[in-house]
Amino acid sequence: MKIIFLNRMLLTVMSLLAVVCSGDEVGEANAQTTGAQTKTQNIAETPTTMDKVNITIGGVTKVIELVDNAATKALVGKPQEKSVTVTLNTNSNFEIWGSLGFSLPTSDEYINGQPGDVVLYNGSNICLFYGSNSYSYTRLGKINGLTADELKTFLKGGQNNISVTLSLPGATAVKSLIPFATSGGSSIKKACTDLKATYPNLNWKDGKLLNRTTKADMQKWAESNK
């Protein structure tokens, strides 16, 4: 079972740390009282400008190479919470398209779309081309390395109700997240409430304040939450 332990330091400047625990490995996040520093990741510094996302259709996965703009920066933040699955339909024998279920920033321009292009239409619709079309879109990226016929097959062009999943390359499925703090004189309750409000789609467990806790006690507590 994959668990992430989140450490929110209840100080004037708050930091957020995550540790992925799997199998026999348990990570202790920035425990100032013990000096332990293993397998820590500063979530605030998690890249939000990744240049690729995976696209999976019918069990086959390809890669979308993203352009660098506000829309793609917002888009990659979605699969960081969990994979994004949408249902798309064929339009006019050149694309599959449909609603993302959320809006992204737009920077529309007149685009002569070509096979493999991935664009945003009207702020909340994703379009994946296996043919050509010219219109005003926001560029998102491109699926490279496939011919037009191969793209049509992969995208299931001509069909409707196509399930398409976007995910981050190398992403680890996370089942539970547990906030904890190793410093601070106040309750962790407000931090937990804020995290749940910011990332409502994640599976949160109750947090814990671990002031003046030994490494052994932290290890025991982490093991008990597997």
C-alpha cells in the first residue's frame, strides 16, 4: 500500500514535506529533533512545468510532449493529484474531442492543426488531431512518432465515447496521505483542514503533531499507519 506522510511545519514560514513509504521502507520527514532526513520531497518544489504527460487509450500509452504555457502548467497539476480520465468523441473525421471537466488558462491563436497536435478549445475542451483543421486554439502539445493512420487507430478516430486517461510519467499511485508536524506550538488541525480543502480529491487520514518525538517512535507511528 502506498502512503504519503505530509509534514507541515507550524511556523511563520510553513513548509510542506512528503515521504512515500512502500514495503519495508518508511521515510521520516525532516525530523528536526532527531536530525533524520530520508526520502524527503518538498512538495512546494514539485515541478509544475513538466514537459510530458502520458495518454492512455484502450490500454495503449503514448506520450504528449507539452509546449510551455500557462495552460500546460495548470494541466500537469491535475494528474499530480490523480490521473485525469475523460470521455471524448470523434468530430468531422479529423479529431477526437470533449470536455476536460475543468478550465485552463487560454492563449488562443489561429492554428493550422496537424496530425498529433493536442490543443485546448474554448478553455475547457481538449482536442486530439489525427487529421488537419485550422481554427483558434490554445496549444497544449503533440503526440510524436506516429503516422496519421497510426494516430487514427490509437485515438480510435471515427468512434465515440472514447475513454482517455492523462497521467504523469513515472507517477506512483497514492492511496492515503497523512499530514504530520515535527515543530510548532499549535494544533495541526487547521493545517489538515487547509490541505483537505486544497486537494479535496485525495484520500486524507488524520494528522498528528510529533514534537519531541524520537526516531524510533516516529518509525513505530509510521509503521502503524501502513
